Amino acid sequence: MARLAKLTIEEIRDEVLSLIAFDQPDLNIIELSDDKVEISGRLFVMPKSPENQPLGALDQFEVRIVIPIGFPAIEPLVFETGGRIERELDYHVNPNGSCCYSVWPAWLADAKDQSISEVVSGPIMDFFRWQYVRLNGIDAATAIGERQHYISGLLDAYAEVLDCSPTQKSVSSHLKVLRRKWLRSRWRCPCGSRKKIGVCCETNLRKIKGRVSPEIAEIMQEKLNSQSR
Ligand SMILES: [Zn+2]
């Protein structure tokens, strides 16, 4: 079961130091306080496939990354500070400069290891690879399979994790079941069949519950509520 570790600020700092030591030598810690670790510098964008990685970085971006206490339940904020990416939602950058690099709870549910190195080499790297492709004039939407913004993108991402249809009703009824500590066979199945779970999707639901713990389901529902408002 995917369980969220609660990290102290010292543990967050140590994960950041290991990221800098092993993967991203041009990043530096610029602020360390009780509630966050802030890093900035150049982020090297590495090729996705391991056999191309010895060729070196594709590109580099100036960034500032803020990792709040509460990580991994709370996502890091990433800002591109070199002015290369326009602050437009079409480019997945909010007006305040923060990057929409993931659907956070979906990442939490799927991540093998919820560490800072995994976030940076996973969704943050994907985001900057996408920007690199776009800045080089390639149609990234077709090349990479861009997610839609906002609620429809969130529902698509959640539907993949929950193996259900990407409607608000279906996603919410699945999350309602997954937020509970136990799964009961006599409950009505969230798939909409009107049957009991035990004679419907129980096997599949138990498999999904192995990845989506009650606390991840809670975070997913909160994010859905905040996007629906
Ligand atoms: Zn069912």
C-alpha cells in the first residue's frame, strides 16, 4: 500500500542534498527554514531513454523549486526563472510563474518511491522536456500527448489511476470507496452497475486500493473539489 512518509525538514534537506550530489550539480539550497527548503540554479534536462543519457543534457533551465514541510503530501512548487517560458496556461505555466508539472495525487499513487529525486527526474523532468520540445518548434501536443488543463485533465488522469470512466460522478464514487480504510463486499459498486461490490468489481477495486491509500484518495478528492469550484 502506498503510504505517505512524514518527513522532517532535516530529512527533506538531506533528500535535496542527495539530488544535488547525484543528479543536479548546478542547483543550490538558497533557503532553509522550519517550513520549507528552497533551491535554485540550473536544472539539466536529461534525455528520457537511459541509452541516450550518456550523451548529456538536452537543455538547461533556470529554476527555483520550493519544497514545503508536508512533502510528499504537499507538492513542491516549481518556477522557471530564466524567462524562456511564457507565463501562459497554454504552456502549462500559471500567471505567477509556477509550473503545472503534474497532477500531484495521481503521481503519488503511481510513484515507486515518493522522494524528491523521483519528483525531479519524473514529472518535473517531463515538464521541462516538453518545454524543450516546444521551444524547438515541434508540436509537443502530438509528440508527447499533452494533457488537457483543469478539470478534464484531472479527471482523465484520475480515471487512469482508478480504472474508471473520466466523469466526475464515476471518479468521485470510486474515491468515496477508496477513502475508507476497508473495502466491504456488501457496499454498492462505484462503477454504477447497482450491484454489490462483492459480485462486481471487487478484485479490481482491491488491486487499485493497493496503490491508492485512503490518504491519497483524500488528497485526490480535495484537489477535485478545488478544481470544481
Ligand atoms: Zn462494479
